[in-house]
Amino acid sequence: MAEYGWMAVVAGFILILVGMALIFVGVLWQAVRGGGSAEVGGVVVIGPLPIVFGSSERAFMVAAVLGIILLVLAIALFVLLSRGFSVPGG
């Protein structure tokens, strides 16, 4: 069971690196295209509760949808794990 914990840590680390790379590519792409305006939005998840923020209504709505998806996934995982769900082969 501990090996799944390490796999989750490695997967999280990889996701963080991919996210940072996407931000870097996005900044470079915007610089090459010629500036423009930027919208920023984000989700901070504390437990199963998402806290959503955004610099514009559009960015806020995109972050809110992402927050709702994360909330549903978190609740589903909590329910599955509380009922003794086991990973095949584990």
C-alpha cells in the first residue's frame, strides 16, 4: 500500500512540473504574439472545499467549473475510500 503513496507523490510532482512548463510556454507564446491582456484565475482546494478567484468574470467562471470538478472528485474519492474500495492488484 505504501508504494501507491509514493506513486501519488511522484504523480503530483510531475503534474506540478507540467503545470509550470505550460505557464512558461504560455508566457513565451504571449510575448511572441505581441503582448495583449491577460486574465488570471485559480482554485485553492482545502480539504474538499474549493476557494475560487479570478481577475475577470471569464477567468472566474473557468476556475469555478474546475473547482466544482475537483470538489466532485474529492467527494467521490472520500466515499470510495470510506467504503473500503481497493485498487486491483493491491
